[in-house]
Amino acid sequence: MKNIKVLWTVIILLLLILGALGFIMTKGSVGEVVDGRTSVVLTQDERNLVLSEMRAFLVSVQGVSQAITEKDLDKVAKLAHEAGMAAELNTPGELLRKIPAAMKSLGFGTRGLFDDISAAAKAGKDPIELRKQLDSLMNNCIACHTAFRLPEPL
């Protein structure tokens, strides 16, 4: 009987720890809401990494857009693939822990849309369809910039 009580105590403690970790992973490291956007609190290096990823998204969007205009589907596929989920492999786990779930969802969603564009280009889809996919991808960028901000660390 005593062993069962100990076992249940251990199980409850583990569930509480897992719940707390799940909450931290979902909530992220956020600060006050300023100008209607949630502040994501990062170190300077983490902030610089996220901002460089955002610039890389923008460069990729421009490159894919230009390649679509030129009807160069091989280039569309290559550029979109490079900005897809494969680029996420180098993101540090500590940074992912600090990013709120909604922001992670937009970021992963954007990478997934790049992968979709790459696959569509490889399949020889019409450039107008590729342009529509790129337009949809840009809505993720707009949503993220509307909802979140990355303040300078104090």
C-alpha cells in the first residue's frame, strides 16, 4: 500500500513537471504588449539571429518572385527549398523555447509554404499558381509582424 502511494506521488510530480515544461514551451519568453503587439524577450544574439532569418525570408521572397516572373521554375524550386524547413535545422533549441507558440506556428508555416512552392515548381505548376502561393506565404509574414515585436534587450 505504501509503495502505491509513493508511485502515485512520483506520477503526479512528473505530470506537474511535464505540464510546467509544456506551458513554458507554449508561452515562450514574452514581455508586455506594446502598440498591440506582444514583445518577445530575447538576448541580443538571439534577436540578431531571428532578425537575420527574417531578412533571409525577405531575400528569398524577392528571389522566388523574380524567378517566377522569369518563369525559371528550377530557380524557384531551389530558392524556395533553401528557405523551407531545411533551413530550420540550425535553430538553437533554447531560442525555440523562448518563441511563443503562435510565432513558432507562423514561422514553421512559412517554411512549410516555401517547401510547398518548391514542390509545385518541381512539378511544373503554372507561374500564376506559384505567385498565388507566394502571396499566401506573405500573409504569414504580415501576420507575424502585426502580432509580435523584438525589443532591444535592456
